Amino acid sequence: MTRSEGADIVNLSRYRAQLLRMKRNRRGEELLDADDPDAAIRALPADEFYYIVAERGFPDAIEILRHGSAEQIQTAFDFALWERDQISPRAAQTWIAAIADAPTERIYEWLTGMDTELMAFLIRQRAIIYNPITELPPEEPENVFWTTPDGAFQLDLRGNEEEQRITQRLVMALYEADVEQARTLLVGLPDELDSDLEETSYRWRNGRMQDLGFVDYYEALEIYRVLDPNMVKIGEGRDRQAAVPGANEQVDVLRGPLALVDAITDDSLFTRAAALITDAAMLAELHADVVFLSNRVLAAERIRPTDEAAIRDALTRMRATLDLGLEHICGGASDEKASKALETIALLRIFRVGASLITKVGEVVATLKREHPFAALAKASSRADGSKALPLGFFEAEDAELLELLGRRRPVFPTHLDPPNKERSTADSRPFGSLADIARVTAAIERAATGMALLAVLGIRPEDVANLDEETHVLAADLETELETGIDVGVVARTVLALRVLNKPCPPLRGLTRGELTQLGTEAELKDRVVDHVRATLKGRPLSPAAASVATRWAQAIEAREGLLFQPAKVRKSPLD
């Protein structure tokens, strides 16, 4: 580490500095430069070995790979080869090719040290095996015949020339190290079913992955199970069994993807709270819990360990959810209280508090979309020719975008709700990370719901919208351009209010005529009159902040002639037509 790097780390939180040391150790050069690279690399936890190899990538990682133990290679295969419950042929070829040119004794160690079912499955995928004593091979192979060194078996090698060479190399390594074991393996292979071998391999693999926190998908979803956030209290006690085995003993080993370091930023409440923890054993225990939780998050999202972008997004959301959970438990963003919470509450419980708050937002959105007064219109959101397409559930475009983000399986915060003084992201969303985020989206949801309620109070019913004349258009401010946006609650409400200002009866719902649009432009104090009409509709009841915001927004749009229904004049037919 250079002097400048060391100086930078001094200014960081203790835990953050520890993460940066772990990231530095991940480079791998020190391992290869050690007096005994074999011992240094084999001393790594198996999951750390995988991350080092995977993040360096092939061919750069081959030198480190060749020093690995059988347990480390098996774990690397556990991480890399599987797509859900099936082995990926592409991934299998990549990793088998990487080990194929290692010394014979090392290949033998790896193959015989891994699950027998997995080794058998991988060989069967690469060759059809014939034992001439029990089964004569066909006269012509499907691909290329190759006879084992003892002449006892014929293998019909699949794939291209390089794949065939690798298969020969693996079988030859078994023969050169132990002829009898090689024969025993090949004798039994023809009688096995691929499906049985793969299923058994998957069960063994799942057991090892569960020890690392990568539990079954449905079990992993437990981290998102809703709890009462107010029931989690500082001092309730930690669950010290919920951690990756041995993680708290490896203080300078990350045992997770590098994205974990990038996700735990210095500006987060979690990181500031961890900075106040000075006990080394407590920090090691905290990191073990972080690794365990991150592995469960990746399992619950069904993210492959090789999907770097998805891992980065998921772990950033995990840290933000921890920030939110800590802030709720502490009643505010107090670094001291949050540090005490980390020391005395299981990290999984803190995460579930944040996740529960976010889930409740999604539940409110789902209820609103299902039960608002015009929900029936969502079932017939467009005509057969595609005209008059309604936005999500008849909501205004901005609200529809908001509700789409909040209605996802994992709701995200719409960045357009960020305060003006906050550095804006170019993305349309980010993870929830504070109680202020919850407050902002709650207010935005209330505004969306209020718009629907106000339109109903104005006397408009779903059937009024559904029965609009097919010739009705939505005009832009120039009174000439027809907008492509569909009819939504804002368009209808603005039109109704414009007609009321002109003292025109409504319902029945209709578009404005060109004369009415022109007349509307001469009205003085138009915005105030529109808001007054909303107040009058409420029969003297005061406008709530949400209702006042919606009414003002509609009034400003009417003044700007933005999105009003227009009814073109009917062309009278001549009696002679």
C-alpha cells in the first residue's frame, strides 16, 4: 500500500478501511509472490478463492486456479456452473478448459475430490462411453472414437477438436494417476441417467451453498418477510449463528463480490454507524453478517454470481435498505444510536425493518390501482385500433410513471421526487434509503389518489369516460396539435373544470368546441377561478395539501391549454348526399 493510500484510509471509517484492505488483498499478486504460493492460495476460504479467480477472469486467473485445492475447485464449480438447477454447458466448458492443462496430479486431485456425480455428469456430457465387453460400439461414431490407454473402453468424443482434446486430457489424467479408479468410474458411467446425476449433484451443491448463505430461493425470500418495524428495538440481542462459517476469523478476506465494497459508501448511515465500532471482534462479526445477508439477497433475487451488474444493483439496494431500517429503529439518522443498533440487533432484522417499510409502500400502491374510482377503465384501456390508450390505470402520466416504479416487485424511489438541492441521478430511480424517501413517495401517492377522488367528486363516472365520442381528441396548447398521450384523469378533470368556468353543464362529459377554447383564453384570473370551482365542489370543506396541489396543477395546465379534450364540429350532410 502506498503512503497516499494509507493516508486516505486513515480518514475513512474503520469498517470501510477494512473493506478497502480486503479489496486490495483481492488483487492476487501477493498470493503468487508469496514464498509458498500453494500454501497461501490454499489457505483462502473456498468462496474467496472463487471470487479471486472469477474477478480476474480467464486466462489471467489460470495461474491462481492451478494452485487451488479440490475443495476450492468444487466451490468454484458450485458458483460458476449452475443456472438455477441445471449446469450451463458454456460455463462448464470454460472452467473445464481452464483446469485441463494443469499437471496430471493436480487434475487427478481435483476430479477425485469433487462430487462423483458431478464428475460423471461432466464426462458424460462430453463423450458416449462404450465398454466392448458388455456393449459393442457402432461401426461409425457420431463424432470421433478414442480408445482409453488400457484398451478397455471406447469413447465417442463430442464437440470440436479442442473440446475433444480436453476430454482426452481429463480421462488420461485419471488413468495416469490411478488406472483402477479410472476403470471403476468408466464402467459405471454408461448405466447412469444424466438427469439423476445432475439432480444429485444439485442437491450436494445446494448444501454447500446454504452454508455460505446462498439458500434455496424460497427460503431466501424470508429476508423480505414483513414484520412490524416498531417491534425491533435497540438491545434486543443479536443472532450470532446467522453468519458465513469462519467469516469472522478471516478479518482481511472479503468473502463476497467486489461490488460489496462499492455498495458500502461513506455517506450512508450504516457505514457511519460501523465507523463508531472499535472492537475488532465486533467488526469481524459484523462483516460476517454483512456477507451472509448479501448472499441471501443474491439468492432471493436469483442473481448468478457472475452477473456483475445485477450484483452491484442488489447490494447497493441492500445497503440502502439497512440505512432505512437503522433510521427507523433509531427514530432518526443518529450515528451513535445506529452504532448501538448494529451491536445489539441482528443485521437481518435491521434489513427486514427497511424492507418492510418499502413493502408497505408497494402494498398501498397495489390497493390504490385496484380500488380507485376509475379502476374499471384499466380493463379497457384502449380501443381496437389503439386510439385513446389510457395510461396505467387512468392516472396522469407523471403519476403513472411513479406508480409503476413503486409497484414493482421490489419498489424503487423515483428520482424526480428528490429535492432540488440533491445531486440528481441520470437514472429514473434509485433504492429507498431514508425515512424522507418514504415521506416523499407517500405524499406523491396521496396526490395521485386525490386526483382520482376529485374527478369523482366533480360528478364524472367511469362510464362517462368510456362513452366519449370517438372523434374526441386531446389538444396541445396551440389548439391545433393532437397529443399522442391518451385520455387520463388530468385530461378529463381539466376539461370538466374548463367547462364549469365557462358555465357549461358537465356531465355529460364532452370535449370543448373550438369556440369554447377561444373563449376560455379571454377569462381573467383563470387559475384562481379553477381552484375556486374545486373548492365549491367540496362544499366549503378546506382543501387538503394534496388536493390543493392537484387543483393548482390542473389550473396551471388549463391556463397553458395543456391537454384538453376537443370536440370537432360535426360536418352536416346535404340532404342530397
